[in-house]
Amino acid sequence: MSKIEHNESDSILHSLRGKVFSQIQNDILNGKYQPGDSLIETRLSEDLGVSRTPIREALRQLELEGLVQSIPNKGAVVTGVSTKDIKDIYAIRMMIEGLAARWAAENITADEVSELRECLDLEEFYTIKNDTEQVLRLDTKFHEMIFKASKSKPLVFMLGTFHLYIRRARNISISSPGRAQKALLEHKAIFKAISEGNADMAESLTTEHVRNASINLIKQISETQEI
């Protein structure tokens, strides 16, 4: 095998590993696999149409991320994201997401302001239509655009991972009566501060926004025990 063919083979294998990992990770985070479920390599291999090697490597990576635990004589068991994990993530977000908004206010470009305004307009449209799925998608996009505008790769990675891990929780929160409308108003205020370059206000409003989301979510958890 030539060096080029070898590199292409490695690239394909790496891509397959990534896809298998992402699929199993999403299935855990979306609730398809519940805490306590056993992840059987042969069954996953059949379901995903791949050999057991990328399955085994994906499970190893998921264990490093704390989403599964390897138990003797039982294999990989789903641990998932606990209520405590979610509360911890929101507490950490309150400490650092405001920083992302501050840096965004200081570093955002004119094009990024326009894109953020367009995202906000779409969020308002779907909030009025009460389309929760689209509202959640645009809510996520709004925050991700702010992370990107901060021009900080470590913040983008950390906060992006947090948002991924609490996707179900955020869906529950945004679906609660009145939360989408309140979140929209909070987003509008954050956008105004960022677009005007008011770093202090952007940080303060974003911290308050995350705090409000956390209070709302904890209330939903206590009432429904859904997570």
C-alpha cells in the first residue's frame, strides 16, 4: 500500500470512528439509552452496520467522557447525564458564559452582528408560532454565534460541549409555559448590549439569562422528575 493509500485508509477509518462515537453519544444524550442500560458491542455493531472495533473504541471514549462506565462481567453501562451534572453545568455556565458575551461585545464583527440579528429575528418568528423544536435550534445557534464571536477557542469548545450535554434539559426548560417568550426578551437585550459593544452589560445580562434558565429548569425537574 502506498503512503497516499495508507493515509486515505486512515482518514476513512478515523471518519467512521467519529461517526460511530457521535451516533452512540447522541443516542445517550437524547435518551434512547437510559442510565443503567447495557451497551452490547455485538448489538451495536449490527444496529450501526459496522465492525466491533469502532464500537469498542467509541465506548472507550464515552467512558472517558463519563457517559458510560465499564463494569466487570457486564460491559459498558450507560451513566448518562445526571440531574446533579446538569445543575453543575448550569452553575459553571453562570460563571463563564457571561465572559463569552463580554468578549463577543469586544470582538464581534459587523457581519457577525448581522448574522446574530437574523438568528434573533427567526427565533422571534418561531416563538410566535410556538414551534419549540425550531426555537430550541435557534436558541442554541444564538449562543453558539456569541461563543464564536468571543474569538476564544477554549470557550467555544467548553461551552459547546456543555450545551450538547444539556440538550434534553434545555428542551424541557424552553418548553415550559412562558419560558421561550422570556428567553427571547433576554436574548434581545443581550444582542443590544453586544451590538453596541457594551461589554459590562453583555456579561451581566448573559449571566442573569443563564441564572433564569437554571431556576426554571430546576423548577421543572422538581415538578416532573423527567430528567
